[in-house]
Amino acid sequence: MSQDGKVSFDTKIAFVVRGDLAVWQKLNVTAFLTSGIVAENPGIIGEAYEDAAGNTYNRLSIQPVIVLAADAATITKIYNRAMTRGSRLSLYIDEMFETGHDAANRAAVKAVRPEDLKIAGLALRDDRKTVDKITRGARMHA
């Protein structure tokens, strides 16, 4: 913890969602990508929340998350940078909007060669500087 009371992290969590998606699609992609980040990094989940009346709520990430937007060409560049650096990604492709369950989602990804992926969104957690380099070109989601 710094002197100003802020906690700093060596890692960064970033989501990059394609900007031309409908709002419901952006939210859906972000929700799915979140589950991938948490599954691969269970230590990022803190303690349960409790309000002043004693009601408890689900545990949340201990670490801030950044949500970025990018066009299709930029998101492909980001994907390629991440793959080149060996960063582990959560991935959501357009074909997954047409499926209804996990096995169908995995089959949809398996059917597409990496260079042909229509990436709707991706997420990663890595060293802060690495994430900044990988996500270069994306902008804060508005």
C-alpha cells in the first residue's frame, strides 16, 4: 500500500471489447470474459462483502479492471501481440453469440483457425507493462 492509502498491483486486468457490438453483446462478452479471468486466477477474489445490517454479498475482485474498446483490426493486433508474448487470454468470438452452452462455445472456437477468428472481445491479466503494450491502440470504453 502506498503512502496515500492506495494499493498498487504488479499485474493489470484488461478487457478489450469490439466497439461495433450492440450494448447487450458488449455486456454479454464482458461477463463471459470475466469468468475466464477469475477461473484462471482464483486468488484475485477477495472476501465476502457485508453491509451495516449484516447482509452478505458475493466476493469480488481485489484488483481494479479496465474495459477498453477497439475496432476489429485493432482487436486482432491486440490478440496477435498477446499470443506472441505468451499471455493467457479469455476469448469470445462472434460465433458464440449463436450458441447456448459451454460445449457449443468451445466447439465454435475449435472450428476457426486463429487467423480467421472474428473476435468480439478478449481479456487478460498479466504484468502491468505487458498489458499496456499488448492493448496499445484500444481506448477507454465509453
